[in-house]
Amino acid sequence: MSVTAAALRELHRIHQQLAELRDRLERGPKQVRAREANVAQLDARLAEAREKAKQTQMAVDRKQLDLKSGEQKVLDLRVKLNTANSNREYQAFLEQIAAAEMAGSVLSDEILEGMEKVDEMVLAVKEAEKHLAGGKQEMEKAKQALEASAASTRSDVARLEGELTAAEQSLPHDMKADYERVVRSKGADSLALVDDGVCTGCG
């Protein structure tokens, strides 16, 4: 029993189509995993942005408490200033008031700067939330696309596997062992078209 060129071409076609479909089945879950990893990364960035905003806000809150405490200290010193018993004591209170007011001025500047940073970080959190939402949307699309295509792709694989089994029946018995060995080794590239007497696989 001899094998025809048409039979070999058919085997080549089936092997190529099967390889493409199996590759598609493998690619789908990989794409979903890549998007899941991206979502996890975006989630971590959002958590980091929120933590930075929280820590900066807490630092501003602490400084505002220190500022209020300093303002109260100035008020207390002014009361003491009015009850000073000597010029030296009066001068000492004035120096303490000046130092406390200077510290308060520095704190006020730091608070304003901190509040600006908090505003920037709130915007960064919103941006991170937007990116995370986009990443989740992309992940869901990839999952839905995989679910939609996987069933039909598996069906096509099963159909082609049946066609392959039928096409392999046309191979002569003495050729089957060599064919199976090459298919195991080369897979979809086990057969190649001949163009004008030259093998397109190996030249």
C-alpha cells in the first residue's frame, strides 16, 4: 500500500491546525494568569498609596495637636507675663513666648506642607484605584474570552484528532513506526510541504 501526496498533505494540514488550536488553549490561561498578576501588583500599589496617605495625614494631625499645645503654652505664658515679679522674670517669659511662637510658626509651615502632600497622595490613591479597576476589567474580559472560546476550541481539537486518526489509516504499515517516531519528536513540524522539489521544513 503506497501513500499519496494528497494523504500526506492532509496529515500536514491536520497537524498544523491541531498545533495552533492546542497553542491557543495554552495561551488563554497564561493570559488570564498574567492579568491576575497585574491586578495583584496594582492592588499592592493601591495599598501602598493608601498607607502613605494615612501616615502623612497622621503626621499632620500630630503636628496640629502640637501646634494647639504650643498656642496654649503661649497663652499660659502671657498670663504669667502679667504676674511677673521682676524685670528678669518678665524678660524670661518674653523669651519663652518668642521661642514658642517661633516653634509654632515652623509647625504651621510644616502642617501646610504636609496638607499639600496629603492632597497629592489622595490624588495618587484615586489614580491607583482607577488603574486597579481597569486591571480588574481587563482580567474579567480575558476570563470571559477564555470561557467563550475554550469550549469551541476543545471541540475543534476533538474533531481534528478524529480526522487525524482517520487520516493516519492511509499510511502504509511499514511507514507507521517512522511516522510515529517523527511525530513524537517534532510534533506539528513532523511534516512539511515540498515547494518545487525543495522541503520547506529543512530546505
